[in-house]
Amino acid sequence: MPLELQFRSIRTTGALHAALILAEGGKLAHPQLHAALLPHAKTLHREMRHIGLTRSALHPTARGSYRFADDLLALSATHLRPRELIRTALIKAVGADHREEWEAPFAVCLRKIEQAFDEVVGETDEQLALRGLPLRQAWQTRGLGLTRGLLRWADPQLLVDEAHVTLVYPAVGGGGRAHSRYNALTLEALLADPLPELPELLRLVWLASLLNLDLPKFQAHFSAARIVELTELAMLPITLAAAEDVEFAACNQATVDRALQHWQFSVPPGKLHGERLWNWWLTFRDARPAWNIAIAALDRLLSDANSA
């Protein structure tokens, strides 16, 4: 069954997306937006740290027990009010016995993030939808061929049947997150591809291939965090191979290296990852081992790279 994507454009999710990038130590492409959101992002980070959601827990695949930022961002697309959004995300992060007094500072911070974002960006949801039109059209034209290509190479159970894609303001000029617990993606909407050799549609397809990793079969031999790290890397050359099959992009080491440099990964790739990932892909392409064996081999290769 082909993957079905439902697109939505939500301004407020974009505000939170940008603030979380800053809270994680990143930098925004828009200097005025960076300056306007930075103090509120610092407050958000401080409140997380105050209740035990440390910086490592900001990432959805953190090795810790919390996924607060991922829940917060994914749930923001459901149009919950700030206090209700915070309450729901806290319950998912720390359980129903979380302290009620934790909610108010977060809710105030979210309102200030939205206000600061609107003062600088000023886009409506309708304008954002127009910004995302090229990506939606690209998906309609090439999505089926690309997903068929993924199924040719990867475990077919990696692909969900359907998912929601929340298009947001391009805070860093190209970025996104996969929310596996919600079958949802957050993706920056760009009017044009910043890297012609890596169309944003490929980022969308790559992120969509990460949504089923919470299935027990994929976590039998690795932690949840590690299987995400490994699959993010494994699906990179596979996504490019699917694109090459339909003459949409090239699958070569240079393109793999380019994606490693410009796409967002759970753990920033090391300097040896590109070469070793490409060698893994060549072996996988020719030998076609079972998926769990291929992932275990990639784990060994990358562990060797980290110890080199």
C-alpha cells in the first residue's frame, strides 16, 4: 500500500519549531527572528532543566527517558491551547503525577514565543500553505515512485500507511523532524530547493521512512535511540538510490556527504561516517542481506569509526 501524506500548514508550530532549535543551541537563518526568540528559547530551556528535562532530553531520540520537545512540537499541530498543550506534553514526559505548578511558566513562555514570532514573521496559515505548495506538488508528482523505490531496498515495514506533514516557516532554511509516536513530520516549507542536488522532497521521503521505528521488530537488538541513529543513516543512501531509480537525484558518495552535512541527524555524523556509510551501502546493495543483519553491520562500522 503506498504511503499517503496529509499536509497541513500551522504557523504556531513553526514558532515552537524555531524556538526549540535555539533551545538546542542552534542558529536561525533570519537574524531578526533569532534575536526575537532567543530570550524565550533560553527560558524554555531553563524551565526544562528545572524539572529534570536536561538538554540531552530536548531531542526526540535522546538516550534519556524523556521526549518532551518531540511531544511538544507534534502536539502543537493539534491546536491545543498553551496550558493544555503543556499539560499533555508533561503527562507524556513525566507521567500523570507531574506537578501542576510546572505548567504555568511553560504556558507563559509559549505565548511569548508565538507573539515574538508573529511580530517578526507575520505569515498567516494561508500564506504558509502557499509557501508549501511546491513541496506538495512535488510529492504528488514523484512521491509514489520514490516510496516504491524505498520498498525495493528497505524493510517494507519501515513505511507507515499514512502520516501527517506539518509545514512550518523555514527557520534554518531547510529542516524537519520525524515524530514516530504520532505518525507525523514537521518540515520547513521552502519555495525553492536550497541544494539542487538534494531536493527537499528527498528530505520529506527520508523523514517519512523513520516513522515506524517504534515497532518491536526494529528495537529487538538495539535501544530505541540507537536504532533511530542507525536507521537515519541507513535510509540516506537508500533514499538517494530510490531517487536515482526515477532519475530525480544521484546516489553517490558526494551526495551522501552533502546530506550528512546539511540534514539534521539525532547524533551529528563524525568525519568518517560518510566514507563508511557509503561502503556499507555498496555492500548492502550487492549482497542484499536481511535488514536486521545490515543494520547490525552498520552499527559495527560506525562503532569502529567512533573509536578510530
